[in-house]
Amino acid sequence: MSKLRKGLFIFFIAGMLCPLAAFSQIDPTKRQLIQMGYDQSIQGESPLSGYLFYYYNHPNFLSDSNLTLRLAVAPVYLDSELGISHALGPDTDVGFGLAGGGFGDSYYEVRRGHYYKEESFFGDGVTGSTSIYHLFDPGKRIPLNGLLRFEGHFANYSRNDTAPNFALPEDQPELNVRTGFRFGGKEPLLIPNMAMELSLWYEGKFRLNPGSYGYNEDRHVNSISHLFWGRALLAYTMPESKQHFMVSITAGESIEADRLSAYRIGGSLPLAAEFPLSLPGYFYQELSATRFALFSGTYSIPIDPEKRFALNVVASGGPVQYLPGLEQPGHWNSGVGGGITYTSQSQAWQVMLDYGYGFEAIRDTGRGGQTVGILIQINLERTHPEFVIPGADDGVLRSFSNFMHSIF
């Protein structure tokens, strides 16, 4: 691997991007968001864990057309979709997506709390997709949406600090299909004021170049993997006190999962995936599972009269059935965390500092892992005149918002 490529990876930390690629509907709200997150383990060496991206969504972006442009832009990755509302009827939309760039298909080998850099590798990729979105209950307060998506994906694997005698997987073309139903939903925000979701999903991965890799071909890329999962989520902010809570249950099952398709659990980054499987105090993607159930809850309490600072507590845990070859003692894993959040007067800025402790995380000193992290959200739509409060500290953001709007 070249020094330039390694430097780009370390600087941009972009391999965990694009949690926003699989909405069950065309996003109907105009958005300009900058999201940044970083999670660092205090004990032991861990995979880099972070994201940085600009999210832009513009309904009717061509002179009141029925087109919606969605972009998620990272330094070395782009995810885009052109949505066409009512393309197949009054309640059925179509989207054409294109995504690709560096590190999105990278793999990090973690076994029993140890990060094996010599068995990890980079993965770059490109994806083209066609999606059909259908609204089943038009006019209802809570929407019930369905998704059917077909993808063509190609992944190219390359060495990071991979051992010379560790054979990489063959470059992989694959055909994927995802379908599911979502009742309600959650906005792509760090702390949504209100959200409710019940959803069920299926994803099938059909590899066109399956085979073996690793030391003496001891690992395999399966020709077919099937994933089934669901989520129940509720979030609410109390109008007067501004106390906020969010609770969720996410559970998944799989058939013929392998290292490249198994559920990856761990870390504390809420926008690192569309369905983040977070465990405070654990490494990012520390656990590889074929089956799991994850219960999570957060609570936030303002601590100053202006309600700009808040204390947060979080807890998460559940049973895990490990992928063969990546087992560890005990099937229950859990973690807790806490921190402080600052929200600017105009609500354009949000910054969160947090600490996490993983009770069952395996480390050199025994059980118990610790992490610290930072999350930043900049909502550029909140810098427009109708949101600006006199004296609010967002003049620079407003200028940046105008600049980005002039580009897109």
C-alpha cells in the first residue's frame, strides 16, 4: 500500500460512510447537514472508527419538478440518488442511485478483543441501484412505506498492513436485492426531536466470484448470503423541559453469512450505518454475529437555564450468536456510557462528547473496554433567516450554507 493511500485513509477515516443509502422512501425534506463522528478506544489497538460527510437533499430541485436529488459526500466517497416522485403511480416513486469510492468495503478482523491488522484489508467499491418506493397508506399521519431495491456492486480489495502470506479475497462483483417495510421512521439527525419506527427487512447478496482467502484458504466468501432484521424505535423530546429519550430494539437473523456479510456490532457512532448496532465501550465492529438482539436506550437532561447544555446517559445490550471462527466466551454483551451535549442558540450546531464502558468486552487486562468519542452535527438549513435568532453565533455557517447552495 502506498504512503499516500495510507495517509488518506488515516486523515479522512471515510470507510464507514453512507448510513443514508437505504431510506424506504424518497426523503421529502430539504436538508443540508454536515456530520462528523470519531470514537477512540482507551484500551488496546482498534480499527479506526469515524465518519465525515455532507448530506444534501433537495426535493423539486429542477424548477418545481418531481425530481429529488440526494447526495452524501465524503472526502473519498460519494453516495447519490435521483428520485422521481409518482413515476409508477400517485403513491409509487422510483430512484436511481450511484455510489462509490474508497474504503467502503474494507474489512477489520477482530477476535476476542484483539485487532488483527495482518488479517484486515482495504476495500474500494462502486454500486449502481434502482429502487421502487411505495406508500401503502396515503394521507395517514404515520406513513407505511415499502422498498424494493436492486443493486449491482463491485468491490476491489487491497492490502493495508495485511500479512504477505495472507491471500486477499478475489475482487467481487455481486448482485444484491433489498426489500422491506417501514412504518414511521427516523430522520438522519444526531438527536431527532421525535421519531417512531417499526420496520422489517430482507437483503440477499449474490456473489459472482465466491471463493476462499486468508492463510491456506481458511476463510470463504459464500456465493449467497441472506440477512433478515427488524427494528422498533421511539424517540421523544418533552416540549417544556427539553428532556429527550430514545429507546430501540433491533434484532437480526442470517443464512450463510460470512465475514464480509455478517452483522458487525460495536462502537458508539449513531450515523455510521443506517441501522447502527452500537455497544458503548466496544471497538467499532468488534463482534461478528449471525444472529443477535440489541436493546438500546438514551436519556438527555438539560443542565442550564438556556437548555444549551445537556447530560446524556446511554445503555445497550443483548444476546449474540457469533460467526463461526469469531466466537468468544459468553453470548451476552452490554455497555453503558454518558457525556455532555452542546446545542447552539439557533440549533445549527450540536456537539457531543461521550465516554463508553463495555462490560463484557475482552481486553488484555480482562473484561471491560473503554472508549471516548466526539460527535458533531451542523444543520445548515437552520442558518437560513427564518431560523436565525438575533445574536446567534452562526454567521460563518450561514455563509457556508449559501456557498454550498450555490454549488448544488
